Amino acid sequence: MKKGITLRFTISLLVITAILLTMLMSITSAVQVNRTSLIDNYLNKNESYSKKMASNANELLKTMQENIRAIAVISGRESTIDRQLFDDLFQENTQYFNSIVVADHERVVQAISPHTTGISVGDKLTSEQSKKAVDIKKPFISEPYRATTGRLIILISAPIVDKNGAYKGFVGGTIYLEEKNVLSTMLKEHFFGDGSYVYVVEKNGDLIFHPDRQRVGQNVVQNEVVRKVISGQTGSQKVTNSLGEIFLAGYAYESSSSWGIVSQTPYEVIDKPLNLLVNRMLLFSLPFLLLILVLAWWVASRIAKPLHTLARFSDEATLKPVPAENIPDIHSYYYEVRLLSQSVKIALQSMNRDLTHLRHEVNVDELTGLVNRRGFDGVMAGWLESNMPFALILIDIDHFKLVNDTYGHVVGDEVLRYLSRLMQLVASEEDVCFRYGGEEFGILINRSGLGRAKDMADRLRDQLAITKSPTGQPITISAGISAFPAHGHSAEELVMRADEALYQSKENGRNRTTVSRVAQ
């Protein structure tokens, strides 16, 4: 009988399941709480950092505008600009500007430093931003634009007026956005580390600073955070950027330039502390889990041991008759167990009386003493379930109807018993001889293939052919053979293949053995 799940295993499994579910809920809850805390922490820090960077940018722009105005004042005092003086002024401002230019009211360059910008004194500036500087005659910070030199720049300008108040032109300081500049110096190092970074957008959503310089100038207005910050909002949120990456972003608006400052941290950085938390909780819980497991196993054993003893004995008792007095004494504190033990003793006495007779009636053919069709079905089902190889021989007595018609049914029954005895002599103890019905017989050959099955069938056939039967003459048989798993995986398939082979033996003249040729 196939063993099922034991009570001890069930109790232990319930305890383990309860512990694991409790651990899972605790870990899940802890991870969720810590995840929320980490997200809020990064959002708050990034918002604070973006505000700080916006404030720094505001102070920086004010300083840069003041320096440009100071140069404009100096330029307005003189009718001509001393080249050395202008170079000195640029050197004092190299930490702020990539270049400084002075243009007159017709936008003709009067001075420029450094002299490697690609523009020379006497050249005329043609950009819309230079036109705007001349038109408005006021200080302003331009939007990013592509200069005639091909550089993407921002212009910070101030008007030049002489001592009489007449407009003479403007001084412009430039920031080369795609090269090292004052913004990249201030913003490139994020104080968090861990992959966090800052980027800056102007009011149209174009990037004017990004750690990846190749992205400077790109428009990222589709980013939800960018849309909010260029509209003048300040805050923080989880966001998916234009490249499909998830970040925890804080953002702040810088009003004097209409720039948006965004500080963001990759969402994946929270995985490391969460994984560390889970590992620590598991390591901390493991000793307690093992202790509770041992305790649960001990308690389950105390409860289940007497029941297991009864169950094992009852299982053995179903296989062979056992006297009731051989039932082991069960000592238990549980009333139900003691009552069950007494009931088993009483029931076993009655069961033993009927077991042998019942098995004989159900599985044995009365005439031959072989296993009957019901027993054959049960044995084959068990062998198929255990998945072990075996062979099936189906046997039919040739011209048996003639035996009954010539000698009568009494002699015919003797012939059947005679064949049964020879089958049992040929077969081994592990094999099962059976009467399938009428004059049809068979042998189930345990753990064997087609070779041994054919040899056994031929030996039986040869023995019958040289031995006198109850009729006074030898009888012959025809046989068909199939095997598991070569010819099928079900009892129906195997019987059908063997029966087809048996039919082939009869068609080919009887008194022969045929192996099924139909394979799966």
C-alpha cells in the first residue's frame, strides 16, 4: 500500500508554514516600511539639494551679472578699450565665463578675450541674442543658442553707456554649455554619490547642463518633472525620465534666469539597503526557526508515534492474517488513541476470519487456481503505477472447442487445469499466471523484456507439444507477446497488442509465438 502523508509530517508542516508565513509577513512589512522611508528620504534630500543648487545658481548669476556690469562701466569710461586691460579683466573672471566680448551699438566686436574663440575684433555679431542686447539696452540672460562658431552658449550681457549716458554697445560674457564651464563646475559633483546627479533646463525644456555632455541641448519637456519645474513649481516625486529610467527626483525653480534645477537618484539604489535588511532578518531568524522546528518535530512525534504504530501494524495486517494478540500495546495520554487501540483489536479478530476467504473469492479462478481476470487487472495496474518494465504473454489453446466436442466438458476442464500447472512450472515465483477467460490464459513476467517472454512462451509450447494431455494426446497453444513500455503505457494498449500478436499466431498456422511489432 502506498504511504500517504503522516500525521507527524502534517503537524510539522503546519508549524513550519505558520512560522514561514509569519516571517514572510514580517519581512514584507519591514521591507515596505523601509522602502517608503528610503523613498521619502531621497525625495526630501533631492528636493532640498535642488533648492540649494537653485539658490547657488541664483547667487552665481547675480555675481556674474555684477561682474559683467562692472566691465561695462569700465568700458564706458574710455573711448577705446585697452587690450591688456581687457585680457586682465577676463582673467579675473575665467571661473565664471568661457569668453567675454565687447560690441558697439552696431554689434561690431571692439574687444574679445580669449583670442581663440574664432571671432576677431572688427567682426560683426549676427545672432538674435546680440540683436536683442542692442535692442533692449538692458542686462539680460539669453536662452541657449548656437553661435557662429558652432558652440552652444548662453550670453549674459550688460549695456555700455558713456559718461554722458549715451548708449555705446554691450559687454557679453558667454558660457559654453558643451564644454567645461561654471555650471558644470558647480553641479557635476552630487553630494549623495550613488549614481545621483543634477541637471538644469531652461524655460523651453532644453538641457543646459547634464553630466552627459552629449545630452546638452536636447529638449526633455516630455519629462513630467521638467514640465513642472519650468512652470515655476518646486517639489519632489518618483519619475520616469525621457530614457525610460526611474528616478527619485527633487526640483526647484530659479526665478532670475527661469531655469529649472533637478536633482535625482536612481530608484534602484534603494534595493541594496533593502536586500541587506532582508538578509539580516533571515540570519537573525534562522536560529529561532531551527529551534522551533526541532521543538515542533518533537511534539509532533509525541502525538503521532502511537497512531503511527497502530497505522503501520494495521497496514501489515491487511497484507497477511495477524492474530489480534500480536497487536502492540499502545501507551498514550490521549483518550482517543487508547480507544482506537482497543477498537483495532476487536475489529482485527473479525477481519482475519474473512480476509483469506475474501481474497480467494475475489482474485482466484475457481477451476484452475490461477489469478482471475480481476486479479490480473489489479496486478497490471500496480506494475504500471510503479513504472517497472514487464512483459505480457497471452495464450490460447488451439482447437479447444474440438476438445470439448470430442471428449466432453469434464475432460476439457482437466485440460485447462493441466495447462495451468505447466504454466506455473515454467514461470518464476515473481511472475503471475492467470486465466483471462475460457481457454485464454496468460503470464505477467516481472521486470523482463521481450526476449525472456518469448523464451518462456516457446518452452511452454514445446513442453505441451511432447506431453500427453488429459485427452491422451498432446495439445498445442498459440501465444502473443507485448511489453511495457515498448508497446504501450496502459493496460488496454498492452492487452490489445498482445491479442493482435496472438491473432497473428493463429493466422500463421497456430502452435507458434508472435511478438507484437507495434511500438510507441
